[in-house]
Amino acid sequence: MDEDLLNEPGMPGSPRDRHAVLVAALLHLMSHYTINSARGGDRPCVKLAAVIERHLDALARSADADPVLRATCEQLGSTWAGLVDSALPPPAPPKRPLLERLLRPGPRKAAPVAAIA
């Protein structure tokens, strides 16, 4: 996504203008994230945080961006990536493949032994 976001057909021509549009979009997204999480009750939107992280990553990887802007976006991107990672649910435990389950069934219960009287 790094250069694709900066090379959209509707983006202004010069790299400086493209970076300004991307920074404006980032500020807009970050303000929505902050407003939504400040309302309380709901957890912050993980999808919105992921979009913010991708925008920061695009600016950090832009070769023609100002070095200070790239470094700042790289630093902020890792912070947002950590926020996204911590908000994701834990992965489900892996299941045994179907063929393995069919060929090697799990332990069976022992049949009760009748008492001899």
C-alpha cells in the first residue's frame, strides 16, 4: 500500500502536495478515533486504528517525504500498530486436520465392567 496511496489518480501533482493531503487525512482520521473513544461505552474502533496505521506507514515509506515527517510517521506507525495488535482477539487454538482425526480418534471412555456376584 505504501506508494499506491500516494499515487492515486485524484491526488495533487507534486510530492509535497500529496504529503500534505495525506497528513490532512491522518489528522481527520485521528480526530474521529479520539472523538469516538472519548464518547465512552464503546471500545475504540480497531478498523479505524488500522487505517491510521496504514496511512502512517505510507508516509514513512515515501522516499520523497521530508526526513522528519518520515521518522515521525514511522514512530507513530509502530505505536498505532501495537494498539491494533493489542485490540485484536487472540487466535483460536489450531484444530487437528480432519484426516488425522479420522485415522486417530481421541481417547475413548472405558466401558463399565459389570460386577461379578
